Amino acid sequence: MQTCETLDEKLFSIPRPMTVPITLLSADDHPLIRAGLAAMLGTEPDMSVVAEAENGEEALELYRTHKPDVVLMDLKMPVMDGLEACKAIIAEFPDAKIVMLTTYDGDEDIYRALDAGAKGYLLKDMIRTEIVNVVRNVHNGRRGIPAPVAARLAEHTPRIGLTQREIEVLQLMSKGFSNPQIGRIIGRTEGTVKVHAKNILQKLDASDRTEAVTVAAQRGFIRIE
């Protein structure tokens, strides 16, 4: 004897479509960070880490292989840094969605990443919910700029950039070279170096070389090794 199914029973028996996970490539030169990130995102039902890279060159190769939906890219890595890897991936795959995940919170770091084509920017000390929200936003075609990152950019709006020569001079200043020494290194006169130094102080709103170097490092114009 057959039993009559209710409408609710029929609806309940219809197979429900499975959610296709967001595939992720994690690129970071620190194994513990990669492992922690994979473990964290692996608990999200709509995310799956399909590949991990320890440098930018490997990230490019793995992108070619896996074509992930979203890349989480560290900014500073050996062989090829995150910025160059971002440019290389987007040059080959214009629709690639890359999020920088880094410890660097300088406004110039953020601008350079966005200029390179990154769709989002995250700091490694951000809480889990911010990271997964940015991944989902970027995957859905939106920008992934959390409030703390947006606030950092707002501190220095409009953007005032330094020329490559000014950055070179600043980097040499950070190593303690004098103006005559800098002039010999870059092949310019001491007077020219002084002009560069004056422009640098004005742009960074610094009172002296020491403050200029400090501000430049904080904002991401230079790295002090």
C-alpha cells in the first residue's frame, strides 16, 4: 500500500544544490602563517585553500595551474615580492582577484598595492571576520578595504608622492650617508642632493632628515633593514 507524501515531504526530498567554495591561493614566505591561514579559512563552508606559495614566482606558477578565485598575497617575499607577483598575475590574467595580506600598514604600501591591481588590502593582525568578509567581497566583485585601512588612506588625502630619485635619496639618508656621499653614489652634485632633501622635507612635513626618514618608513616609502 502506497502512502501519500505531503507537499512538505516532497519539497524536503528535493536535493539541495551544493555551494561551490571560493578557491584560494595563499602566498607567504612564512610556513606558520600559511598553515594558520589555511586552517582558519578551511573552517569556512564556502572557502577552500587549493594552493600555497612561499614566494611571488611560485605564486604566479600556481595561479597558472589552479586559477583560484582569490589570491591572498604577502607584500614582502623572496625571489619575487608580492607587488611584482600581483602585477605579473594581472598582466597575464586581467580578471585575477588579489588581496594583499601583510603587516605593512603605511598608506604608500596600500596605494602601491591598489595601483598594481590588488582588489583588497588586509593586515595580518585583523580579526577573522574582517578577513573572510574581504575575501567574499572581492570574490563578488567589490573592493576589499576594511575601515582601518580606509582610515589610514584618509590620513594622507590627497596623495602626495615622492619621485624615484627622492626615494633613493631617502633610502641613503636612512643608512646615514651625508649629502656629499649621497651625491657621489647617485652621480649628482651636493647641491642637487640638497634640493632633493628640501623637497622631501616639504612633502613629508618633516623638520629634519631624521624625522623625514622616520615618517617615510612609517608610511611605506622606504624600508629600514
